[in-house]
Amino acid sequence: MRTSLGKHNNFLLWHAKAISAGIAIGRAKAMANAAPVGPSVQELRSAGYSFSAIANELKACRIPTARGGKWCAAQVQRILRWTT
């Protein structure tokens, strides 16, 4: 006798794979977007700049974010995480 639990487990497995694939794609895009500014951000951070100061420096240099928004400290932290 077949139960609906088998179908449910198949769906959960498919869903987990889909989420993993989506995360991997998102991570790859993030790393590609971070690559051009990564060395500059790392250099400023090693010079003792805070995350906010680096964000202000990127704004002053008119370096756009990946989506064209404004830089903030959290974005700078992510750039460092993805490029180191």
C-alpha cells in the first residue's frame, strides 16, 4: 500500500535541492559583484578604516553598489567576507 508520505518526502528533497541551488547562485553573484571593489575595501580596512568610513569613502568616490544603491557598513562587511 502506498502512502502520501512518500510524495511528501520527495517534495521536501526537491525543495531542499532547489533552495541549495538558489543559495549557490546567489553566493556566486555576490562574489562576482564584490570582486571589483574587494581589493580597495581590503586595503582601506587594513589601513584602520571602520566599516562606516569605508562605506563613506566608496560613496565619495562614486563607486556604485551592485544594485545602484547607497553603501552602508553592512555591505562593506559582506564585501570583506566574500573577498577574503
